[in-house]
Amino acid sequence: MENDLRNYIGGEVFQGDCFFFNMLVEHSGQSEPMARRILDGYRIFSNLLASWIEEARELGILRADVDSREVADLILTAINGAAVLYAASQEKMILEKMINQLRLHLDCLKC
């Protein structure tokens, strides 16, 4: 999460901001097959993240009532929202605030 926000989005790996986000937004109205493939990639990543969260729940690191799917979707939605705001402003503080808020949220899910 921190790596994605600081080093990928904030590190400007792709000139013109996040390649995958831009492709999803641009192709959603132009190429349904391309938008579907990129969205499938997001879903695969969300599933992977959910599996890690579920593992942490099963190990007793996170509370038993944590919904791994909802938490994974929240994290990805937050990261994508921060990416959009960062692209518009180029203010790294947006990324740092999102990292802090996500960390706070995850800390609330611990046992």
C-alpha cells in the first residue's frame, strides 16, 4: 500500500500518471474489451489483497468480524482516489495522508 502510493504513483513511474487507471478511464467508453481486461486486473489484485487480509484474520492478527473482501475493495478504492487527486495536484501530501488514513483504518481492525 505504502509502496504503491509513494513509489509507484508518487514516484511517477509512468509519465502522465498511473497507466492502468488512465487506461481504464479512457477505454471504458471506447473499448469495452480493453476496459474489461484492465478491470479484470484490478479484480485479480483485489482478490490477492483479500486473501492476505483473510490470512491475517485467520491467524488472529485481525478481528474475526473483518470482511476481507470489503477491506480489500476499500484499500483499492482509496488508492485509486488518491491517485486521481495526486494526478490533478502533484501534491505528495495527498499520498501521505492516504497512507496515514489507511494505516489508521487497518489498526482499528486488529485484535
